Amino acid sequence: MSIASLETYFEKELRDCQDKGLMVSLHMKATMMKISDPIIFGHCVKVYYKDVFAKYGTILKQVGFNPNNGL
């Protein structure tokens, strides 16, 4: 799976939810995906908070923030 395609998909779906006034909830079946699921979730966090990452990305990196660990 392409990261760019995944992030484009998340952006499209998050925008659609926002336009429709819907709550966003990302559920992933984690039976055999303990490595990839946090990474995929992290990309969703980065897309959802892209303005925050654009503004505070350097600071977040300095303090060791990892979106794969959630919020």
C-alpha cells in the first residue's frame, strides 16, 4: 500500500465526514496486524492534525512525539 494513497484516502474521507457533520472513528481489526495497525493509525492522526503538524512539527519532533502511539 502506498503511503501517499493512504493519506489521500484519509484526507478525502475526513473531509467528507466534516462536510456532513459526522463524527470520525477509526476502527481496525488488530488480530494479526500489531505492527502495521499503529503505523496506519499514525498516518490518519497526521492527516487529521495536518495543520498542527505544519505549525508545530519541529517542536513535536524535538520532544519525541510519535503519532503511531496515538494522542
